[in-house]
Amino acid sequence: MEQNEIKGGGASAELSKDLNVITAEINAYQRVAGEAIFEIGKRLKHVKENDLVHGEWSKWCETIGMSRGQATKFITVFDELHSRNGSTSNQIGLEALYQIATMPEETREQPHTIPSTGETKTVDEMTVRELREVKKALKTAVQQRDTAIRDAEILRDTLESIEDIEPAVEVQTKYIEVTDERTIAELARYKELFGDVSMYEGKTTRNEGRESKWTKQSNVISTTA
């Protein structure tokens, strides 16, 4: 018998007093237990996909002592993790494997910091509770990233729409030649009091909603509506 081969079991079976033998037996049982999860999932998947129970999937699951939800976990674990290489998946229980299988694929081989303890572990080292914690934190991070991207896109679209808006009011300037003797006299009076009005070129005044602009011509005023 090979060192890691499992001896006959049973509650009354006598165990070896050799630690090396005990260790090998534990490793063998762990391997068998882990492999069993994948083999069960493989067979459940086969039954479901080929409709071997002809639409009676849930009822058939009950005949083997399994709920539909539990059967789904076995299938999910098989689908997502059966090809993992160099992992300790064979030593992990169904629920932990299911939590790993439902994580984003790119995060399964990375170490993660557990929010409640600050410890950094690989997924194979985590408990079911720790896996759920990490999954929740990953989901929150993805949601925050997606929100930030969406807000940035909204801001960009808003700025682009503002740039495309044409001015609502077209300002037109028209020049009026002043011929009224009284107005000419007033302009002369302003020139006498304040000097050459050309110094105010470009300056504007407002009166009752109208805007006047001085030009260099002594008797010409530009009015902007």
C-alpha cells in the first residue's frame, strides 16, 4: 500500500501510532474530499444539461438528499475552478469554494486585505466569512469606479454641449450721424467741459436700456441695442 493510500475506515478502526502515516492519511482524505466536490459537480452538470430527469431537476435533487441551491453550488464550483492549477482547492469545503468561484476571475489568484482584520491572505487561506468580506469590498470598489466613470462622462458631455450652444443674442452696432443743432451744441459743451470726447472712444454709457459708445468723430455716436 502506498504511503498516502487510505486504509479501511470506521469509528472503531485502529489508527497508526506513526505520525507520518497519520499525516499521509489526512492528506489523502483531504484530496479525496476535495476531488469529490468537483466530481459531484461534474455529474450534476451532466444530468442537468442533458435533462436526464426530463424536467424534474429539483425533485431529482431531493432524491439524492440535495437542494437545488446546493446542486447549483457544486456545478458553479466545477465550472469555475476545476481547471485551477497549483492551488489547494482540494482541501477547501464546498461553501468556501463557491465563494471563490463567484469572485471575479482576475481576483482569484491575488492576495487580498481583509477589511475587518487588515490581514492579507490568498483566497485559499481565507474562511468563508473572510471571503464574503473581500467579495463585498471588491463589489463596492467596482461600483465606485463605475460611478466615477459615469460622472466623468456626464461632465464631458455637458461641457461639449455648452461649447456647441450659439449666442442667444446677436449684438448689432449702428452708427448715427448727429445733425441736430441742439445735440451738436451739447457735444461742444461736453468738449469744453471735459476736453476732446475722443478720449472716451470705446467707453459706453447706459440709459433706459440703450447703450451709447463714443467714436473719434466729434458728431457721431454708436448706439448698441
